[in-house]
Amino acid sequence: NAGVIQTPRHKVTGKGQEATLWCEPISGHSAVFWYRQTIVQGLEFLTYFRNQAPIDDSGMPKERFSAQMPNQSHSTLKIQSTQPQDSAVYLCASSFLGGLYEQYFGPGTRLTVL
Amino acid sequence: GEKVEQHESTLSVREGDSAVINCTYTDTASSYFPWYKQEAGKSLHFVIDIRSNVDRKQSQRLIVLLDKKAKRFSLHITATQPEDSAIYFCAASMFLTNAYKVIFGKGTHLHVLP
């Protein structure tokens, strides 16, 4: 079991460019979560899928951020027109059934917007 | 909105002593309380959890206590060791709208001093 896989591990973009982050959940897990972690804000919830369907995106900035889960083996987080304040570590986690079970976190993608 | 407050942002203990991290939550319907550990430069990983049908759970040197009346739960690390130094996150799962959502605390940076 490789655990949750996130690619790339590091990404540097220029202001205004697009960034796409990938997450491969653990096989058999039906829930996928995205979080953002910064020193200042700590761990922030972004969005949550269960059985590929979006369940809760209350943490997603309404503009520029979008997430999809086109199949059970991967999810993407896309940030359009990146800004320096988007710089953070983006964490993906999966769990067996959702909010009542432990989450397995990936290693994260460190996004730096210059 | 629903919140999880983690009371200690930083905690320092001497090696061999016990460390206690306290959290409170707002939703009386919360039923699942996991704890996660984040070592320097790494992602989060699950360490222990407790469900609302019990008030105490132990796994080796980790003890979790749950006081539903006070809406408070705590992580006790006994006989601390240098490798216990990390950021610890508490969380509570609560039912919001149409699914269980996990709300994380801000984290406690535990330093185990030699």
C-alpha cells in the first residue's frame, strides 16, 4: 500500500499562472479531502468528495479554486491565476467512509507563487 | 459556526514527564474525535481516536479522555520521549447539512526537552 500519493511535491508558479495539483487516494477509500496549510492560518479545510461526488466545498475560495474527482483513483485541485497568498502546502487525505473514520494524509504539495 | 478550540498552542515538557493537550468543541452532536501528529517537515498522521460511546481510550503511552458534558477532550502522552516532539492536532466530526465533516483545531506544538 503506497498510501496517498500527491504530485507534484513542489510547484513554483509565476503570479497569474495556473496550478493543478493531483491526488491519488488509497485504493478502496471512498472519501477524499483537500486541505491547505500555512504557518499563519494553520490547517484549513477546502473540500470533500465521497464516492467521487462533491459533498462540501465550503472552504474553497469561490474564485479561482476548483476541485474535481473524475474517477475513484484521482482528484485534482486547480488554482487559476495564482496569487502569492496561495502559497501553501496543499494536503490531500483519504478515508474509508468519510467523516467518522481516520484520514490518511498524503505528503503534500508545496506551492510557491512568485 | 462549529468550532474546535485547541487551548495550548505550545507546550514544553521534560523527557519522561506527561504532556496533556486539551480541546473543546461546540457541537453536542459530535461523535468522533481523532488526533493527528505532524513531525517537522512531514505530513499529518493519525495517532489515536475516541468515539462518543466511551469516555477513555488508551493506546500504549497515549490516553484520550472525553467529557461530553463539558464538550471537552484531551490527549495525554505519558513518559514522553524526544520523538514525541511534534505538532498535535485534535479534531471533531460533526454532521453538517448532508455529511459528517471533520473540524480540526489549530494544533499544539509539543516540545520534549532532554
